[in-house]
Amino acid sequence: MKGLFITFEGPDGSGKTTQMKLLGERLASMGADVVRTREPGGTPIGDRLREIVLSPDNGEMMDETEILLYAASRAQHVREVIVPALERGKVVICDRFVDASIAYQGYGLGRDPEEVARINRFATGGLRPHRTYLLDVPAAVSRERLLSRALAASGAGLDRIEQKEREYHERVRDGFLLIAKAEPQRVMLIDANRTVADIAADIHADFDRLLQQQQ
């Protein structure tokens, strides 16, 4: 089987990490060779950049710096982890990819989304996912889930991005929806304000269809 590159996107608190884990476990139980990874991070260099870009201590970070740090982490991730795994025929499941930068650093920060996309085309060598699952929830729901998660995690607060104002997160959500509208063949838009089981059922059914098309 050819390698498959699957990404999970959505506003913070949309449940994408949970769904990514469930899909990975299902595929592993079927005997698939699965690599699960995340952004920013996924490599030792990327994890160090993740600490910088998400730390609340770095509130003075310029927009340009943020855009380039995410792209730098992604460049390392693509070449060290993703592409080698795909070349070996593995299924790579990634928590966030270029769509996240376009939504967060483009639409969220009010920068030109095409400029962000252009920087990331250079960073990734033009690599694109075979399928992206975009889990959508309203900004108010996202905020409520984030706060609940922060309270449940002893000593863990919101990161620098999560701490931004609600209007920023509304712009991010709008950006994700525009991406889904522009690329319906790649992006599957999913109502994530439902049960975990219902969301997983939709994702697994779609992935099975995708797998058949790739064989």
C-alpha cells in the first residue's frame, strides 16, 4: 500500500487529538503501520520551537516571528518524520499541518493567508495531505472546553495561543471553514459538537473509502 498522509485540524478544544488517537488505534488493530505525530513539534528541534512559540512568557512575539517559527518546525518535521514514513508506505496521522498556520497565523492574526501559505509551501516542499478531517465547533464551545481542560490538568494553564481573545478564535474558525469550502475534495468538515462515538464513526467510514481508492 502507498503511504497515506492524514491530518486533523480544528479550533482548540474541538476534540481532534482524541479522534486522531482513535483512528490510529483502529488502524493499528487492523495491522496497518501507523505513525502518529503532531505540530508544532514532532522532532527534537520542533519540540524546542514548540516551547518557544506556545510559552505565555513570549507575549512580545511578533506575528512574523510566529509565522516563521511554525514553518521552521514544520520544515524539520516533514523531512525528518513525515516524508521518510510515507516513502516506507506507512500511514502518517498528524495533529495539525499547514491548514493550522493559514487559519491561526493568517486569518487569526489578520495576515495575508496566501503569504502564509507561500511560506509553508517552501517549508514543506509542497507536501499535501491525502485527507484532512476538520473538526468544527463554535468559538464559545471551544473556549469552554479549553477552560475545563485547564482546570482538570493540575498546574497546566492555557498556552500563548489559547489565551488570545475570543474574536481571534472566531477568526481562526472562520478561516478553517473557508479552507474547507475551497478544498472539499481534500477536507472533510465534521460537526464536532456531537458524541465522540458519532464523530469517530464518520471519520472511520470516510477513511475506509479513502483506503479503497488508494489501493
